[in-house]
Amino acid sequence: MNRLKVNIKQWIPLIFWILLIFGLSSIPNISGEKLKLPSGSDKVVHFIEYMVFALLYYRGLSHDRKVRKSFFVLLVLMTGFALAALDEYYQRYIPGRDSSVYDIMADLIGVLVGSAIYFGFGERIGRVLDRI
């Protein structure tokens, strides 16, 4: 039972992060222009959202020592792509929002950078994320 509690604790931040992503996508009539942000800054937001997504996903996966790290990368990339595509599809139905393949590309670059950060600094990041 204690191991199950640890595993659930590892996944809670990721679940909340995904809910935040879709929560932000649910805000109608929001754009960088309306918020007076520089052109293209929404891509930075997409990048950061999915970089954090990848790091939190690795945090959850890191407690399964039986799985190879190469499988982790494939799983995180595929899930990141699916989540990004679903998010963009969802935004098509929110008034004043649109979907863009460029947003998906920014999301995937965020997942790739998050993966690189995790594998470059994984041990240290894992300890920091475990404190959350």
C-alpha cells in the first residue's frame, strides 16, 4: 500500500499540469494581441508548458526501474504529441481561439528540451521534483 501511495504522489503534479493546460485552452477570446504581448510569444508559452509537462512526466515514470529509458523517451514524445494535438483540436471549438500546427511544433520542441534536460540533469532534477 505504501508503494501505491508513493506512485500516486509522483503523478499528481502531472495531472494538475495537464488540467492547467486544458484550463488555459478553455479561456475564450484570448490572444497575444489582446494581452499586448509581442508577436510569437504564445509559442514561448507553448514551449514552456510542454517542457514542464515532459519533466513532470519523467518524474512519474522515474519510479519504474524495470523500464528502459529509451522507452520513456518514446512514451513521453508520443504522449506529448497526442496531448498537443488534442489540445489544438479542442481549441478549435473555443470561441475566439484557433489551432495551429506551429503551436504543436512549439509543444514538441518543449517536450524535446524537457527530455534533454531530464537526461542531462535527471538525478538532480529528480531530487528537486521529489520535494514538490
